[in-house]
Amino acid sequence: MKKKLLITGCSKGIGQATLRRLIKEKKYEIYVISKHIETLKIINDLQVFECDLSDEKEKIRTIQKIIKISKGIDILINNAG
């Protein structure tokens, strides 16, 4: 069974490089939170959620949605900001 991984801040730079490496490993069920999802929509095998993490209410709502869908997250890579 694949571990469930949540990564934030991966639409560019180090975050995107990390995401691409994790996808290649094929070990994880990957959930993504990003303010800019345009570049992430084209990547297969991702659950992508658009969210501005500086908005507390939006952040809580999005994380609750991910937890409900995934039944829990095993790994967090908090790269946003």
C-alpha cells in the first residue's frame, strides 16, 4: 500500500523538482496544495487542490477535504511560502 503524501508549494522551483522526483519513485499517493495549479494540472497521478495557504479559513477547509478523501496523510512536505 502506498503512503499518502501531501506537498505544498510545488508549482515551481525546488518544490516542483521535489514533486517530479516523488512522482518518478511511484511509492506515494500524492496530494498537492498550491496557489498556482495551472502547471500541475498536466501531471498525471496527482490530486491537486487550489488554495491560498495564507487564508486560514481556506487552508482549514482544504486540509479537511484532503483528509476526508485520503483517509489520512502519512507524510507532509510543507514547502509553501
